Amino acid sequence: MLAEIITIGDEILIGQIIDSNSAFIGKELNKIGVDVYQITSISDDKQHILDALKEARQRADIVIITGGLGPTKDDITKHTICEYFNDTLVQDKKVLKHIEELFAKYISTPISNVNRQQALVPSKSTVLMNQYGTAPGMWIEDKNQVFISMPGVPYEMKGLMKNEVLPRLQKRFDRPFIIHKTVLTYGLGESAIAERIEDWENSLPPFVKLAYLPNLGRVRLRLSARGNHKTLLEDTLNNKIEELQKIIGEIIVGFEEDETIESRIGNLLVNAGKTLSVAESCTGGRIAQSFTANAGASAYFIGGVVTYATKSKIDVLGVDPETIKKHTVTSAEVAEAMAVKSKEKFKSDYAIGTTGNAGPTKGDGDVEVGTVFIAIATPKTVFSKKYVFSNLRERTIGKAVSKAFELLLNELL
Amino acid sequence: MLAEIITIGDEILIGQIIDSNSAFIGKELNKIGVDVYQITSISDDKQHILDALKEARQRADIVIITGGLGPTKDDITKHTICEYFNDTLVQDKKVLKHIEELFAKYISTPISNVNRQQALVPSKSTVLMNQYGTAPGMWIEDKNQVFISMPGVPYEMKGLMKNEVLPRLQKRFDRPFIIHKTVLTYGLGESAIAERIEDWENSLPPFVKLAYLPNLGRVRLRLSARGNHKTLLEDTLNNKIEELQKIIGEIIVGFEEDETIESRIGNLLVNAGKTLSVAESCTGGRIAQSFTANAGASAYFIGGVVTYATKSKIDVLGVDPETIKKHTVTSAEVAEAMAVKSKEKFKSDYAIGTTGNAGPTKGDGDVEVGTVFIAIATPKTVFSKKYVFSNLRERTIGKAVSKAFELLLNELL
């Protein structure tokens, strides 16, 4: 069972937005055993859309299209799909009512004819109600293939996928099982892992695929098994993962598909009944934000300070100005003082402190651009490490956040 | 001059990673007048790669490929490209030396044969040196078309684009001018804007295209002009934007391509010699992080606190427990107290305070999930607004951040 995703919009091709819809759709389809063969991003151009539909149906059973359903002139997907299937647009009363209700409830501007036209759909299509917006989704069956069109606004598309598209696909198609198991590792690079597990990798049966997914010093290993016998697939993957644990057990963080190092830290803290706070300088709130992005963070994350200016390290956090004067603001001593003061102020069990210079210029400190000190305060002690990353600002911030997680995880394990 | 981007990797198709490389490449190519016709994401499969190369060269002059150049078994791009061009792999001495140096300098594990094999390149290719990694880029010319292969690791690919690919493309091809002008608006929806500027939109000449790019209550309008006469394009766009300002001037935030509402706030604060701090609860550090992501934030951003737990609002920020008791933690009074206390603690001129419940459960407060209070403290006063967003956690946080920026911007303008 193969699917193809077509995302439509000039803004994707000129790079003004990143196409995150395809990743969401790919993930969800995979879970129900539908394989995405290709993702194609094209412009808001009639001929290009027609070509893409024609090509996609030669490769896939299911074609999922997002984008170009807005009310404005540059949105031509609906008219083009209608033309492709030799169809005409008809007004859907239920959609019209929904649009009118949305306007009455949430939108301060009055409803217009342009808005009402969003209730027009191809006569052959089944309407997929869009709870979160005015453009409906559409499901068209043609020569045993299914074409699905959804708006490009991510949360509208997500709602449609979950409520309409996935349940309908599950009913409509018999699918093989696809099972993924993920092993999150840290501390070792892609090629070093590859060498250590070479024999194991060679022993994988043909229906199991292995992928290495590196990201900021952590490598995710993904095993995918496909076939008609669910138990066989599961047993094989479980056995292979047990074998893998014997080879590289000490660098494995976890096995959950959506597991991240911060969610693992969260689980460890909650299980131990401990709490965390953070004092950030160069990481500017990114560590706090990474924890609080997860629902349930309030069970262990008390809070944080972003002491971006040197004086706020003194004013708000209470770092001794003498420490800063003696060791400079970017130093092991200041990172440690930040962690300790954070622990005190927030009354947490653990705390992270970061101070460094992500660049591009030297700023308040006088260390090399890319230098970061990370401190961990535990119930018993405090320690810190110095890192020199790169002169790429974004990367240095990302790496510093990642290393802070690693240091804390090491301490908790 | 048309380009096509092919991103290779099973991890893209199953949605384990979002393809952000294409957006970067698209943006950079556009700046030098190269149009991206299509972006295609495919699997690490030989036949699929061969098919994609064949199809892309029918549509484009330049084919840019990322991904699949790692040292592990699932990376087959280099071998497949070699096969496509009937070529053989040869060792490049300069690349080998570079790999050995990288290992000596940055990598703690010893260099292996797998790593050394990354110095093998197709004999017909021109090597593009990858400063940040071990896999070199490759440039192959064939029948007047250019094929470029780069690793998929974003910062390695970005370095190769800037240092090697873009300068070489500029030398190699004569290109038309493409000029984009962006107008960032806030406070009005896509269709409401469309109605107000309908006559103006109809008056645009055929070589100018308009796109609406909505995101969390802000709509970016992008005008793109293409042609051989740079002055004509620029004059036309400038005139059209002047006309636009007369129609919707009051909702325009700025005109810079990379302008965001937070960078505009930053500029206004710096020009006025004023500073900012933030006290965040439900937004969990996202506001601080949005400001500090920009180099130069230290000129106006003093710092912030993330008082995630109720007691940290008292312990760290000094909010009066009576205020919390009387009005509950999710209230206008607490948001305002947070902003005022933040201003005091950080000694800033302005401050933002946020408190709310992003869900999924009711947590410490007792308001409806999705309720957020945002307060702005100015040098003279403090005020707040209540919002009820949705029960989608991520979206509520995003919208709250966005509304906080809007309220502050309004105040500064």
C-alpha cells in the first residue's frame, strides 16, 4: 500500500516556510501500515499540479495533497483538482453552515462572499469536515485510487488527518504491518556505532531495515520490520534489540518512539520524586522551553531564569559580583554559581547553569566565540564542564542545550 | 534557470525528521535568481534515486541532491550517482587529508576504514570541500546540466551552499533577476486583507506575483517580480508597496525579508534606548528564547524568569501570595504582578508577564484549558488581556507568544 504526498505552495519552493506537514502525514500513515513512497512539493501553478497528480497516481494508491485551499487568488488547488477529474464545483450546505458558525464565534471581521465560496467542493468528492478552519478536506475515489486534499495550515491538516483521513484509510485498504522500533543513543558518533554493531547489522533478516538518524551528538537507530505476520515482526525486533543492548547497552538512553533525552530526564526525576530548575545565559531560555514543551513538565520542572545580561546574574540570581570579576562572566565558577543559586532560589533538587558566548561577537565575556560552560548542581554537589563548539551561533546554542541534557542524564542514571 | 531539489532519506518519508534543508536551499537559490521548480523527497533506494535523477533532469537545469552520504550502509547516494553517470569512484587525497585532520582535532574515536572511504568520489566530479564534516560535496556537469550532491546534515550542507555551491552557480549560469519584497502584517486575517486590497491586487502587472503567507495571526504578503531589467522590477515593487501602505498601512509591521515581530520589537527598543525582561509561566521560556535566538538581543534583552510552578512565582519573582490566593494563579492580577515584578527584578523598562493553562489538564489553576493572561508593564503603567485559545497545547503556547509580541509592539509603536 503506497502513498504519495504532494504539498502545494510557492512559499515552500522559495523557502519562506518549511514543509512540516509531510513529516506529520508520513509518520501517521506509517503507523497504520501505509508506506510513503515520495513527497513532492510543487508551485501554485495549474499545469504543475496537473502533472504532479498524473505522475503520483502512476506510483501510488493513495495521493494526499495539502495546501492551496485558502480563500485568496493564489490558492488554486480546488479548481485544479476539479478540472483534473472533469468535475464541477457544488455548494455543500453543511460546510457553509460550519463557515458561518466559525465566523460568528471566532472571527471579528464579517463573513464575505470569498469566505462563503470555501463551501464549494467538487461534486464527486466526499467532504471531510475541518473542525478548525473554513476550508474543508476532500476525498475523491477514482479508478481504485484515493485522492485526498487538505488545507496546508498545520493544525487544520492535523485535525483532518486524525478525525477523518486515517479512520477512512484504515477502513478502505487492507494493509501489511509495519513496525518501527527506535533506540536512542548518546555520546558516540554514527560511524563509531556502525563499527561496533557491524556483525549484528549483517545478521538482520531481509524484512528488517536499519537506519541511523544522527542529531547533535545523539544517534537514533531505527529498526523497521514489514510483513503480514505481526507476531513474527515483533518477536524478531524484540530479539534483535535485546542483542543490541548486549553490544551497546551503555550508550542507550531509551526505546520510546517519541522519547527524547529531556523526556527521559523528566521520567527519571518524577520517579525519584526530585525537581529541576535552570539558570541560563547563552542558551537564552531554550533549556526551559525544551522541558516545558512537554505536557506534564510541571511534575518536576519548577522554573528557570534567563540571566542574559551580566548584571541580571547578580540582581536576579544573586551570583556574587566578586566571582564574576575574578573569573569573568564566562567561566566554570560562574556557571557553577548560577546552578547553585538556581537550586536555592527555586528550592529544586537539581539545577543546570549555562554561561558562554554563542557569538557572533565576543559580547560581555572575553572568551573565544563558541565557548560554553555548563554546570550541574545535584542534591550533594556541583560540577561543570567546558566546551568549545563552533562559531555558528545556532549550532552552539543547540549543542550546549544537548550537552546540558547529557550531563544531567549521566548524573541521574 | 530552473533547479530541482532531491532530498534522500527514509527518515524523511516516515516523518522521523522534517526536511528543513530544502527550504534553506530554496531561499538561497532564489536570492541569486535561480527558481526552484520542484522539491522531491525519496527513499534510500537505488532505483528510486535513479528514477528521480532521470525525471528531475527533464524539468531542471540544476539538480541539487542532499542526503545519503554518511559512512553507514543505508547511505547509498554516492554509489548510485556514480552508477547513473557510468563513472567509477576514485580516492581524493585532499578529502582524505581533511578527514584525517577532523578526526585528529575533534573526534575522540579512532579513524576507521569506513571513515576513510568517505574520501572516494566519482572520477568525473569536482570535489566541494566540506569544512564541517567528513562527507565531501560533489559537482558533476553532464549535457549542460549541473548535478550537485551534498550531505544531509544541515550545518554541513549550509556551509557547502555558501562557500561552494552558490559562488559556482553564479559563475556558471546567466540568470534573470528575481526580486521579492515582503510586507509583514498583524492583527487581520488572510481573507479580510484580501478583500481590502482586491483592486490593488488586480492592478499588479503580469510579472509580479502576490502570495499570502499566514502564520499565527500574522500574514506575510510576498510580492515577487521577475525579469531582465532590475531597475524596472525594483521600481514597480516599490511603487506597489507604496500604494499598499496607503490601503493597509496601520496593520503593517515591517518590510524586511527576515523581519519578525520580535526583531521589530528589538529594533524599536534599541532605538529608544529601552530594555526588556519577561516573566513566563505557560509560555515556559519560549518568549525569552525567541528574543535570544537573534544575535544582538543583548542590546535590549536583560533576561527572564520561567516561574512554572506556582510557588516559584512567589519564591523567585516575589509575587504576593495573597494576590494568587485571591485571584487564582491564572488571572489578570497575577499576570500583571509578574510583569511588574519582572521589571523591578531585572531593572528593565518594559516587561511581559504570561500566565495561563496550555493543557492538556487543568493543572494548578482552575480556568478553562487554553486560557492565557498576558500583561505588559511599561515605564508608566501595566495592563493585561485575557485570551481563550484552544485545547491544542502547542498551538496555545504559540498563540500566546504571538499575542504577547503584538501587545508589546502596539505599545512601542
